[in-house]
Amino acid sequence: MTALPTREHVSESSGIVGELEEYLDAGYFANTIQGVHALITHAAFLEKKVAALKATIARMQQEGDES
């Protein structure tokens, strides 16, 4: 089973997004940075959704075991 994203992993993604936003504000490689920014943001969103789904599945399995 894959481990849930750690706080360190999420903060690493946030750090990368922050740097990309700085480059974007400076006008460096705007189209490429926008694409990468969107990809990282979407990946982080999906990681949170997967973690929430795993937690829900675990809770439902636990509830099933208790009955």
C-alpha cells in the first residue's frame, strides 16, 4: 500500500509552486511555467483527494469490522 503524502512532501510542492509563481511574475518562460504550475497544483489537489478517500475506506472497513 502506498504511503499517504507527508506534510514534508506537501510543503515541498508548495515551495516549488512558490518559486514558479516568482518566475512567472518576473516574466520568465511564462507559458511553460503556467503549464507546470497547473500540473503541480492539480497533482497536489489529487494527492489530498486520494488521502481523503483512503481515510474514508479505512474508516468504513473499521466500522464494518466492529459490526
